[in-house]
Amino acid sequence: MQNRRNFIRRSFALGGVFLTPMRQLFHTKKPIPSTPLAPKGPQKPIVISTWRHGLKANAAAWDILKAKGAALDAVEQGVRVIEADPENQSVGLGGRPDREGVVTLDACIMDQNYRCGAVAFLTDIVHPVTVARYVMERTPHVLLVGEGALQFALENGMKRTNLLTEKSKKQWREWLKKSEYQPVINIENHDTIGMLALDASGHLSGSCTTSGMAYKLHGRVGDSPIIGAGLFVDNEVGAACATGMGEEVIRIAGSAIVVELMRQGQSPRQACKSAVERIVARNKSLQNTQVGFIALNKAGEHGGYSIRKGFDYAVRSDRDNGMLDAGYLLS
């Protein structure tokens, strides 16, 4: 994954509802003017997702949304693109392993009816988001983990695949020489793809999928499969998802907090900022810590915010297709 670089703080207007102009499809070294967009009103359908790999994911999701398909189908099919990409080392196939050399995956999905499903500590399956959907639709449960999740996936027709690519294996072996865990801000050794969609019928859904922290303790699970932490959807209000240091997100029930703050009247961007401020307020040290949130409300308004500079998210709608830099507290 390429480093985040040459980002500038975006200005926001009217309480953070209106974002700065969409950037071109690819980063440029030249700063982008920060003039706020003029008000345009509600929009649907729309899909947003975390990080630059969200561009590819959004394209697949948009194919469904523009044909008046369901948001639930869009958020599943969108993130599956990234799960199957071996060059992405923070999600699915090719993800960086734990310190034992095992790639373990976490994912969840949630629809407009509060239905949700999740898997954690899942091995050997390329598409954990689909297994999470099967948990939601084919069982009375919400979360399956480990061997039980793998057994369930295989019983439901998923194929077993070695997820550890030669590239990730080589990096892991190099890491073993010192065996030090030192996360680097905004380099995806502990990131996800989270996706939120509002379809033409006005229904919200979301998904989140990751291979978790690189070289984590065997058995570690972050926020991504935890409903209310890594993802939350309330079809009356909006939806939110998180990326970054999962433990910090779990401690404040991050995505659920963002949605509740939108219920209280905050814009998506302001709600994300408030959640970030909660994390910052409870931490004496934020060295090597990054957390970012994105949110989408029922009107199709969206926003993002992170602890540190460098977090961006992808947006696709009838009028927008590109990346936006999120707001941030610390440079």
C-alpha cells in the first residue's frame, strides 16, 4: 500500500455539512483549492468507503446502486473486490499475517432492518464478508469465530484458500528477525475497508472487512467485526464505520456513538469529529495511534474525521466520483 502523502486540511462550511470539492481520481502533488461546495441538497443513491482502495470497491457497489439495487448487495459486492485483491495487504487474500504467520480475517455486515452478521478470527476464506452475510441470513446468531466460522463457511459452499501470499510471507519473515510491533501511521498495517451505502429506495446498509493488525497476537480481534464498534446502521438516522486502531474504537463503541450523535442533530462530519475527540480525551498518549470514522446520513450527506492527518475516503454518487480528505485533530 502506498503511503498517504501531501494532504492538506480541508475547510468545511455550515457546521461541516458541505465538503470540499471532489479531487481527481488520483492524488496530485499540487495542493487542491479548499473552496466549499455550494449546497446541493439530499442525494441518493450514494456509496462511501474508507481509503483509496475504496475507489475500486465503490465502482462495484455503484453498478448495483445505479441499477436501483439494494444497498445490502452493494456493500457486500463492493468490499469483495478488495478482499480478493492480493496486492492489498490489509484485507482478505494477501493480508499480512499475525506473528505466527497465519492470516486471520474479521468482517461484518448490517442492513436497514438491524439485521447483522459477523465473523472473526476466520482463516482460509477469501470473502469473510459473504460468510458474515450468511451468518445474518442463515443462522439466529450475529457472530461466529475461529474454527466454528470456518466450518460454517465450508458447509455453506465457500472454498478453502491459502491467504498468505509470497509477498506477505517474505515481509513476515523479515519482521521475525526483530519481532517488534511498531505501527506506522496511515500505512495500512492495521486498516480495513469499511463501506456505507444509501440506495434509491432510501435504505442504508454497511460492511467492514479486514485482516487486522500486521503481526498481531494470535487470536487478536479488532473492532471490524464488532457491531456498534467497527460498523453500525440505523435506517432512521444514518450509518458509520471505523478504521485504524481497533482497540480504541471498541472502547467507545465508536460507530454506534457516531450514529447516535447524528440522531441528536450533528452532521456526519461533526459526529465523526466528536467520536474522535472522545478517543483523544481518554488517552494520555496517542503516539502511533490513528483512528478514522466515516458517516452517511439518510439525506445522503457524508463526512469523515480522524485523529491524525492522512485519512481519506472514497465517494461515488450521480454527481461525485473520487476521494476526499477527512478532517483531523493532529498533524
